Amino acid sequence: MEAAKQGIITEQLRRVAEKEHRTVEELLPLVAAGQVVICANKRHKSLDPSGVGAMLKTKINANLGISGDIKNYAEEVKKVELAVKMGTDAIMDLSSHGNTQPFRQQLIRECPAMIGTVPVYDAVIHYQRDLSTLTAADFINVVRLHAENGVDFATMHCGITRETLSQIKGGHRKMNIVSRGGSLLYAWMTMTGEENPFYEHFDEILDICREYDMTISLGDACRSGCLADGTDNCQITELIRLGELTQRAWARDVQVIVEGPGHLAMDQIQANMKLEQTLCHGAPFYVLGPLVTDIAPGYDHITAAIGGAIAAASGAAFLCYVTPAEHLALPNINEVRQGIIASQIAAHAADIAKGVPGARNQDDKMAAARQKLDWDAQWQYALDPETAQNLWEARKPNDLDTCTMCGKFCAVRSMNKALAGETIDIL
Ligand code: SF4
């Protein structure tokens, strides 16, 4: 951000311009103003830099990492390989068990995608001490450790404060706090009587971020965890605070992403995007869904993709994927795949709607391939070629220029023949 403010074109900016089909001159003022961020820790040498901003291609993130119940790092590595192969822009390691450092270091050594973490989770397992015994310095030291490791963006729940305790205790929320990091900080503040260290020592955190060029993802501890809590006092008070912290970070040339809801009814999504853009001064919005209904466990990749598409078309820059296992279990590799595809569809649909340059090219090529009944070309332009091809081949038609849906009643085939003046032989 400092380079951009001084008009210096970095190698990262040049690469982002190339990937986004933009000129460096177009991007430079957006990075300087904080409206586009390039999450690129100085120590992440394997990174292929990406830009995050509402006017760019919508980016997607896949959450990975082990839990105390399922601690198979080999499986997580397979998920990382899949996520990278499928073109995920970012991977967040949310590991919450054991020594997390080797996996984090492997990610940073090998992964071209942006790497994000949530240091507050790691604090408890890093020190192997109970939450109430941790000090503000302990939390900040873990932020430093992640920055030194090369993490590109770190989620920090800086906007939950002691004021939030009384809002939540007021009992107006159905789901209280559903953010893992937010709930830990709430519990820590309750047990110690102290202020949130990520809020109180924000300047020290900025020093660390500035030193390593680590972007802050301002966590939404008070995101709505059900439709009933959407856009309430607690969520908006935190968002106002995140807007203030955004300006403090920008004054120190630290890049910021703001995290957002959560569960939201469809009619509230656009207003929430507008509120974030206004209250957080155009900082890129990173939404966790939003899930548009609470009643579809097992299918929340779909509820999130509906919300994500509306959010991104209305100004969100970055979508965190949701898998079918959301609310239920640590996702397996197949669920990770479904989450990524659902999120990619939402992001792509939004990019077409908001006119991101070149966004519709692949759709137009797919339409041409469909019109020619050119199946090989259709696999080439499909978001998930393997699934598409397997479906067609598993139920192959007698006439290979159709599919078993309509066979000789194929509308495309009939029209092609009719327009060419040929006879249409159905029987
Ligand atoms: S057979 Fe029907 S579904 Fe299949 S390609 Fe032709 S029109 Fe489309």
C-alpha cells in the first residue's frame, strides 16, 4: 500500500494487472486507496499474487485444517492439492489441534494461493495452556509467529469489545456469537475482565503487519448466525468499529479486508454490502456465505452460493466457501470439492452480472460448443469438466450428437438440421 501511495509499481501489482486484464495505471490508485488489496506476505515466496477488490474478479477461499476429532494432516494435504488444482484463490488454515506450525509452513512453502490463518485459535494450542491463563502478549506473539511464517492475511477479531459483552448479555440474539474466534475472545474477556487484546493493542498488531506485509482480515465476531440475528445492533456496532480500525490501518499502509455475515435473508444482502462499503470506506468485503436460509443442513453450499452470488454482484469482493458439511462435520475431500464448485459458480455468476472484463468469455465459448453439439469442447469450457464428462459418458446416447435427455428429440440437433435444410429423422 505504501508503494502504491508513492506511485511505485511492484512486481506483485504488475502480476495482478496481468491476471485481471487491467493496466497497472488503473490498479495503482485502487491499491493506494485500499479498495484493492494484494495479500502477499514478503516471506511467501511460492505465491502467485492475486488482487481482492469489488471491481476485480471475485475471489474465493477454501477453509481447511484439522480438528481435535479428525487430525489427519495427510488428508488435509490432499484437500490443499485439490483446492489449488481447482483454482481456489485462497486457503485458510483453521487447524485447531496439536502443533500447527509444520502444516502452515508447508502451505507457505508450496502453495501459490493466498494463505490465511486465525491466530487466536492457534494461541490456545500453541501454548498448550487454558484460555484464561493467556495474556494479551501471548496473543500478539502468535500473530507475530504467523507473520514470520509468511501468512498473507490473518483474521483478527478486533471489533468485539467489552461493549459487546453487555449487548450479548442483553439476550436479544437467538444465536449469540457463532464466530469461533469471537467466542474465544468473548470468553477470555469474561474470564479475565480485560479488554480484547486485538482491539486494545491494535497499533502493535499494525507494526507486525507492516513489517511482514501481512493483510489484516478484520473478523466479524458478531456476524449473524441465523436469519433472526441478521443486521442487528450487535453486527452493525461491530461493523462501525471495523470501519474506524480500517482507517487506522490505512494510515500505517497496512492493507485491510473486512469480514461479513453470516446468515442473512436475501432481501438484506444488498443493503449489507452497501453498509460495509460506506462504513468501511470501500475496503474489500469478504463474506462468509451469506447463507440465505437456516434450514438446509447438508446443503449449505447451495444456501451460501445463493447468498454469495447476490453479495458479490452487490459489491462483495471475496467469498469464503461453504461445504455441504457446514454446521455438521469437518468436510471430507468430496465435500471440499462441492464447496469450491458452488463458490466458484456464485463468484462467476456475480462477475458476469457486474461486468468484470472478460467474465463471460467462457460462457460464450460454451454456448458455441453446445450449439455445435461438440462434447469435447463442452468439457473444456465446463467449470468441472470431470463431472460433466462422467455424466454424459455414464449414460451415453445411441446418437452421439445428442444426450439421453432427449435423444432424437434433441432441440439443438433438430434446429441445426432444419436451418441446414436437412430432414429431421426422429422415428
Ligand atoms: S438431447 Fe436435449 S438436453 Fe441433450 S443436448 Fe440435445 S437438447 Fe440438450
